[in-house]
Amino acid sequence: MFEINCDVVIIGGGPAGLAAAIGAKEEGAEKVLIIERDNALGGILQQCIHPGFGLTRFKEELTGPEFYGKFVDRAKELGVEYMLNSMVLSVDHENSQVICVSSEKGMTCVHAGSIVLAMGCRERTRANIVTPGTRPAGLYTAGAAQRLVNRQNIMVGKKVVILGSGDIGMIMARRMSLEGAKVVCVVELMSYLAGLTRNRVQCLDDFGIPLKLAHTITRIEGNERVTGVWVAPVDENKVPIKEQEEFIECDTVLFSVGLLPENELTRKAGIAINPITNGPEVNQYMQTSVPGVFACGNVVHVNDLADNVSEESARAGKYAAQYAMKKLPTSTGTVTCVTGRNVRYLCPQKIQKAEGSEKVSLYFRVLNPELGVKLVAKCGDEIIAQKKAFRVNPGEMDHIAVDTAKLTTDAITVEVVKED
Amino acid sequence: MLKTDVVVIGAGAVGCAIARELSKYEINVIVVDKNDDVGGDASKSNSAIIHTGYDAAPGTLESQLVVAANPMYDEVVKDLDVPFARIGAILPAITQEQYDQLPAIKEKAFRNHVYDVEFKTGEELLAMEPNLNPEVKGGLWIPRESIIDPFILVQALAENANANGVEFLLNTKVTGIKTENGKVKSVETTSGEIETTYVINAAGLYCDEIAEMVGKADYKVVARKGQFYILDKNTSCQVEHIVLPIPTKVTKGKLMCPTIHGNMLVGPTAEDQESKEDKSTSTEGLNSIAADVRNLVPNVNLRETITQYSGLRPNRNPEGLHFDMYDDLQGYVNLSGVRSTGLTLSLSMGKYVVQQLQYHGLEMTFKKNFIKERKGVVKFSECTLEEQEKLIQENPLYGNIICRCETITEAEILDAIHRPLGAKSMDAVKRRVRAGMGRCQGGFCGPKVLEILAREWQCDASEINKNVAGSYMVTGVTRR
């Protein structure tokens, strides 16, 4: 078997993996290797040819390829190494190695000082949400359709209904319209938008595509190819109101019904997974329950913005490098982060205390939309950080920074408080 | 005009098993099927269980054939390289009323010559199957109930029959059967007329329509829908055996069992319907599965589902499995009522039909060069590291993983496409090598498989179907 030694090995060459590799190099790791299963670096951003990337990070609006292009350039400049068309089959953290396979090198064993998981996420499917009906051709997840249209130049259909108002769904509504397809409507189960407001404006409103909030597809029809869907409004318990069901003719249904971190390798390696995020539990160093394994990006929790992924991943890379060089700060205790009122999950789930003071950003998503609120972080009963928010929305991630010097041994609670 | 000795209508489990059995003799055989792939309709959407026949109606042909078929699997799956496991079934009694039924069920098994059914206490069953309802009072253990890959079984039978000279005409619909002086003369199809001495109607759901062509439709096929859930391989609550409910007067009930590939299968419903085409799932049906199976396995997690499907059992009215030959229509064989047990009894039905043909004058000479074995697609993910290395050395495409969820390589997909009776559609690839059968349901590999199919068949992607004609995957190209 082919053997390779390196300081930091990164699984996945998308925005997370690239930023982690740069972070590791900049921290001083000598040999940093990315293992990527696709035939090029960039991950899912290769098919994200729309603009909207980089506003936070680069203060300019870039397309997906422009955005990751900057990271690829920097990574190459720093001498990050990478293997393409290579699929990792297992992570063996006890021996600090990963096994991967490629046509070119066959089975390869990579020994590393530390391992960074950056495998990203996958889409939930029609089956996950149990949409009844037939199983004809013409049912796609929005991302699969996006790949066909943007990377393979293949049109998937002519008359489209989109289920789910996630960002990919809305972006595909615009993309399909630009390619001459008729997008009949976007159907959303919740009474609010799942994705970013700007995407609703730019992708639906500007193209006159109706958005049906609090509606769902109750049945799919068609034996060979989709012939249409039944759509009904839902009551407050999200149960469809049968009497108001209407038939919408279409030949294609795109599902944009959420993303799931892709943690098959993580699970197999016995790394602790958070049941809410479906990603590995991490501390502020993005270190998992296994000390030598770090994780970042959508494999940890699904982000809205690639910009956030890059920030978090640069951190993972930095600390993975420190771990490999045996420079990771010595922990003087662990503080757990718990969700309070209207908070669905928190990331990181743990904070390692160490000498000195450090600013740690706690990222979170709310359960329900609210207006005029305050975001509060407490350690025990002590408020250690707070800030006002005009609006919170489950589709848009929030964060609050805390100072580790203010921590006691008590758990940190983050909550959304109504402003009086 | 094509000329043959026997035409088999239907390339499902029964049709392919008959064809393989016939291919052991010096007989010319043509199998026709309306679909573009072997595998039939009912044969590919069922619970994938090889039954023992313990609960059949004693003394019936169905009982006889199921009981005879079960022991035949050990050798056939070895010869034909079909994934199969004798995991056994348990029949737990949760209520006292169910418990009181156990002796009668065991006695019925005995009358079906299934002698190895054993009583187990509640503790014994919980030790075997920890996720069982803890209120279980006791139950029966049916050791030879088994699970199989139903797709591979039919493909293997067909491929092996094909290797032994049987011709398959796919995408071919039978439009008529010509008779002359009370004898079969030819079969008319959308691919032309085939002159033949014998016709075997193994058309499953459509067998009454074929029977109609020769005026022998003294019955109607009643499609009985069964809806199923398939759960993720990682689902939190699993079982290791086939967990069967105690049947009621109305229904055999819903079961939970592992599939041969490690998913959990939960279902089916039993809903009689007019349509032979409507294979849709429904909220009501799926919800009824949840309610029933929780009685057996309370913690079953149906939210960890990766797909739901339904299949149609070709029941018949009047009921029962029927094998019919007619004095006034020599050469015509009618099989009907081949329902839930059809997959199991396909092997014995093959033997039964051949024997009957011999009784009715078909001359049977053993083929001296019969090829007994068939090799399946090599499964990269099931190989050892050393074997994997060797595979990639010999063919680098084993190093290119196309389906991430099931770890399926490009080499396996090419094998599925280029082997005899190879895959032309997306589902045909999926049913041969499982690309797209994992948790992402083809989200990642679908676009790649489409590209590979178009490349290998040298056609445009828009000509590739999901399965049957008209199920086109894509509509064309983007604006240039």
C-alpha cells in the first residue's frame, strides 16, 4: 500500500478544507495534505456559479468559483498539497491515519499528526420527508439539479415545482427560469422563509415566482415522468388541509428541504455526534471528542454562508496544526454550552479553559423567528455577554462572543430574550 | 419469423426461473417482457423474504411449492452468486390472545411439513431480539425463513439462462397468441411474431390479460398493494431476525426485518385496488405501518427512512395459486395467483413447469455443456484491503468511487452495464450494483451515473430513462 506522512491531513477540498489547510500552513505546519474525492478543488462551490459569496470576508460580491479560487491560489502559494479523485474510506484515529482510494495510487494510507474532517453536507431527500405518491423520473434534490445544469450543461425539466424555500431551492428557481424553464411556484411547509431574505428578493420576487408559505406537496403523480403534484395549505400542526388541495401540473420537482452534515466517516470512527446538529461535538478549537481529530464547516453544522465556513475552518486548521506540533494550549477545565430560550443548538458545544483570555464566538440558530430581542450569554447566573438583535430567524445563523477569562466552572447558557 | 420451442411471457422471478430450468435441456427458449430490464414488477418490490411455507394453506399447490423451494436456495445462491442469509423469523405473541394462537400456528406448520418450528419463551425471544416489545409472552422460531437480494436473484437466473442459450426479448409486449386446431401456433409481439409450440404465461400482474388472448381468463387479477419503508443502515433501532406479527383473519400483518444489505425493511400494507399501474404510497398507508410495527418493535425509528415504495401482489379472484394446462389448447400454460410467496416458489415452479411440459410431450434431452455457475459483479466495498489493492491494479476504475453512500466504484457500474442483459437505465444500474440505493438516494451519484450510461451506450443523456420507456431523466441541454 502507498504510504504518505504529513503533519495535518484534511478530508475534503471544499471551502472548509481549503480554509483549514491555509490556516494550518499559516500556523506553521510543514506538510499539509488535502484529500478530495472530486476531480478538482472547490467542493460544492464549483456548481455555485451565482454571486453572493465573499461579502463578509472579502467585502466584495463574488461567485462561488471566484470565492474558492482565492483560497485555491493562497493554498498553492503556501505549498498545500492535495490528492484529487481520492475517496477516504476510513479514519483510524488510534493510529492517527486515514485510508483512501484512488485510481492513480490505489489504496493509500496517510499518517498525520492531526486530522481535519471537512466533508461538508448532503441534501435531505423526498424520502426523508416522506412525501407520498409515485416514484417517477423528474424528482431531484435542488443540488443534484444544480450540478446537472451548471456543471454538466444538462437541463432537467421544463415545468418545475420547488419544495422548500432553502437557499439552494430559491437559487435554482432563478437558474431554471434563466434557462427558459417555467418555475410554477416554491412551496414551503413553514410559515416563514427557510433561506436568506436576499435570496427571496433576488431569486423569486424579481422573477415573479410565487412563494406558497405554510403549504406542502401532499402527493406526487406520474408513472414514468412526473405529471404533477398536489399542493395543500397546512394547519398550525403542519397537517395538510385536504379540502384545499390543488393539482399543479409539472414535469419536474426539486426538493430543497434541508441539509445534513455528512458524517459517515465520523460515526465509523466512533467520534461523538451531536443529535441536533448531526455533526461532531467540538470545542472552540474545533476539536472533536477525539483529541487528534478536528472538524469544520458544514460537516459540523450547516452554515448559511461560505464566509462563516472559512472563518471557522481557518480556526480548525490553526489548532490542528498546533496539535500536530504539540502546541495546543493545556486545558485547565471544560465548560459546557447549553441552549436556553429559543435557541435550537450551539456550536461549539464545549469550551476549554486555558491560561489567559480569549474571545470565543458561540454560533447558534433560533427555533422560531422573533423581532426586537436581546441575545444573552450567561455563565451560571452571571451575564457575560449580550447584544440587541432587531430580528432573529431560523434560516440565519447568529453568534455571540464571550471572553474565556469570565468563565467559572458553570455551564454557559445562550438565550434569546424579549426586549421589554 | 422467429422460431422457438417455448416462449415464456414475463421476465420476473418465475419467468426467469422457468427459463433457467428449461435451459438445462436441449430446448429453444425465448423470454419476452414489456419492460426494458429483467426483474418483473412484483419480483422487484416485495419484502425480499424466502419463506418456509409454515403458514400456507396445507395441501395446496402453493404450500407444496414453497415448502419444496426453501431448501433449494442454499445451492442456487452459491451457484449464481446471490446475496442470501438464513437469519430465521420470530413470531412473538404480545397479548394473551395471540399467545393462545401459537399451538395452532405450530400445528399448521407441521401440516405443511415445516417441522423445525420451535416454541420460545418471552425471555428467550428478548435475548435473541433485544428491541422486541418487552411485553412479549413467548412465540415461535422459524429457523429457515431467510432474506435475499430479490433483484440479483432474478438477474442471476436470467443471466445464467442467457449464458445457456435462452434469448431475452425486452421492451417487447405480447399483443396476441395465435392458435390452430386447439394448439398454440405463435406469439405476436411488438418485436414481431414468434412461432412456438409452447407458451408459458408468467406475466404476473398482467396474466389475466394474456389469458384473455386465448379465451382462458376465467379469473381476474386483483392487485394487492403493499407499502414499505426502508430505513438507514445506521438507524438506532434494529432487528437481526425477521420479526413477524401473528396473523389476524384479515391480514398477515406488517413485519420488520433487516435486508440482505443491512438496511431495515418495515411493512407491508395490504390494499386491494383496481389499478395495476398505481404504485403510489399514501400517508394513510405509511401511517398504518408505523402504528402496527410499533406493537412488535416499539422503538422503531421511521424518521430514519431513506425511501418508501410500494409493490403490487398479483392476487387473483377466485383466490389461490393456480397452474393450468388445457386439453382444448395444447401447449399453453397459465400461471396465476403468484403472489407474496412468488419469489420463494420461483425455483420450485421452474422445476414443476418443466416436469409438466415433459408430461405433455415436450422432449427433454439434458444439455451436456450446461453452465451451472454465474459470477456476480465483484463488490469492492466487501473486499479486504489486499483484494481492493489487487482490483485497482488490474483495473484502475475500481479506484474511482461513484456512489459514496454504498461505496460503489466506476468499474462495478461498467460491469453492470456491459454484462449480458446489462443495465440500460438508472434503476437497472441501481438494482445491479446499488449505486443510488443509499441514504442520499442518488443525489450525488445520480448525475454521474447518468453521464456514464450516456457515454457507454453512446447516446444523449436525454435518451436515458429512470426505468421504463417515457421515464426520461433530463430534457436536453442548457442555453449555450
